[in-house]
Amino acid sequence: MSDPGIGSLTLPGFQTLEWKGDARTGHLSLIDQTLLPSETTSIACQTVDTVWEAIKVLRVRGAPAIGIAAAFGCVIGARTPAAAASTADCFKQLKQAGDHLRTSRPTAVNLFWAIDRMERVAVLALELSPDAFLDRLLAEANAIADEDRHMCRSIGRHGASVIQAGEGILTHCNAGGLATADYGTALACIFSAHEQGIPLQVFVDETRPLLQGARLTAWELQQRGIPATLICDNMAAQVMREGRIQRVIVGADRIAANGDAANKIGTYGVAVLARAHNIPFYVAAPSSTFDLSIPDGSHIPIELRDPKEITHGFGRVTAPAGIAVYNPAFDVTPAELITAIITEHGLIQPVNTASVQARLQQL
Ligand code: MRU
């Protein structure tokens, strides 16, 4: 089923997620990414539970996008049906909503960063009337989305500068417009290079088990007319050995103080392969993806997902009943395998605690 308002939009005009209406009665509208690429359909989230569910089952996914969704979820959570409710009541509800939304997915730090930011703003707005309080929260959620748009454009500009004409670029998972407010992080570098007329060829890992590469990245690249070739994850080594890949660019869900970077499961393997083939490996991410409270990647919580994602891929039974399954959704690439981290303020290179700290202090 297609929503004529959003469903018909295609890149670059589509909105991954946006608020519609005012703070008191509006809702979060988002593209249901579980249906892509066959359906471009939006859903309306009117309750905290629908936002939580959308994050949990990956209707909205990608680190920056789930942070933005949670910020709008905080606005919804702060609303109270009682006409006589006070601002303190709204604040209490906001805190409950934030606590609930924090349980949706553990790895992407953007989720926690965005909720913390909403709560800080709320504390400073307690003197306002309930309506003005909600307006302030909505303004902040919209600001988080707007800032993400700007950061992605900057990441794209910086990332494009490392791409040479004629290169083959491998990416893993989806770090495009669908994973952010707009334009993406890893894909932003590719979009920006393409817009500058730099010829390139993108190799897209399909990204087992949920196929974000095949379903989302391949779709985004196609929408923009960028030459793209889909490969199974287990083909990357062969494609590298054949000399088809000159650069790897991926996104991140959480980057520790020393530059270790969590991203979609399989990314670490790609980084090891890139090192073995002497291919530079880049991580593209905004400052909201850094978690300086943890010294290294061993502290990053790795989400374990439903075994059915592996045993019942997209509805088909693909494994014998009762088989044990391990399904971590992310892995951590050690800093020493990362050539540079591309941020909205430029490249972090080499990647280590001192250079991460130096760059983030400038932000
Ligand atoms: O499980 P997902 O689809 O949310 O995983 C997303 C990724 O791993 C992305 O590469 C990452 O969030 C970067 S998004 C700009």
C-alpha cells in the first residue's frame, strides 16, 4: 500500500523521516524500510510504542536516523491527554518515554545522544507552559534533524576529496539517505563525488542477514544513477583480488575514544580483507556517532537479534528447526585497520585516541 504523500517520492526528494503537524497533534512520518525496495510506503507514528517498534524492527534504521526518530518520539511521549496536565507532568512522561526508547536498540550511540539532548532541553524549559514546552521539544527534535542534514553534506564534501576518478568503491550495509535525515554518511562521499563528475563504480555488499545493502544501498545508488554492482558478502575477497576495488567506505554506529568503530556485522571482515589487499578503508560518521565515554571498542554493546532473521530469511525456512543460531547485528573494526574517519569537520588520520580527541575538541 502506498501513501500518495510520501510513497510516490523518490530520491533525492524523498524524506526518510519527518514530523508532520504541530507539537500537540502532529506525528512522526517515516518510510517503512522493511518494505524497500519493492514498496515505498510511509507510516505514521502517533505513539511512543509505534516509534519504539519502528526502531526495533528496523522500519527506521541507521544510527543517525534512529536518533532522530527517538527525538521525535520524545515529543510524542511528552504529550498528555489530560487538559489540566502541568509542564511537570509532561516532563515526567518525557522521561518515561526516553527510558523506554533507550531499550529499543543498544549499539548506535546516536539514539542515546539524541534522547539525552532532548531531556537536557526539557530541564531548561520547565518554566514554560505545557504547550510552549512541547513546542520547545519539537523545535529541538527538528534541530537535530536539520543538523544531521548539514553534517551529512559536509561529510560528503570531505569524503569526495579522497575519491579518485575511475575508482571502484566497496560499501557495506546502508549508510545513505535512508540511514540519516538525508544524504547519508558513507554514501554521501560517493554522492558528492558523483555530483562533481568523478566517474566511479560502487560495489555493494548485500549485507546478510537483513540485506540492507541489496535492498537499500543498491536502491539509493540506482535512484541517483550511480553505477553500482551488487555482490554477496562472501565475494568481497575475490573482487578485491581481481583489482576491482580501490577504496572501502562504510558508516558507523558508535566510535570509541580511540577510533574503534562499530558498524553492521561483516564490516570488520571487510576491513581485514582491505588490509590484506592494501586497500584504504574509511569510516564516515558525524560527531553524534562518537562515544568518548568509552576508551575503546570492547565497551560497545553489540545487539543480538532474533535467530529467525537467519533461519527464516524473509519468510522462507532456510535452516533446520532447532539449529543453534548466533546473530550479532554489529562488529567492531579496530582503529588500526581504519585509514581515516571522515567527519563533518574533516578527516581524522591517523586514527588513534590523540587524533580523535584533537578533532572532536575543535567541533
Ligand atoms: O541495523 P542497521 O541497519 O540499523 O545498521 C546500520 C548500519 O550499520 C549503518 O552502517 C550505520 O548505522 C551507519 S548509518 C549512517
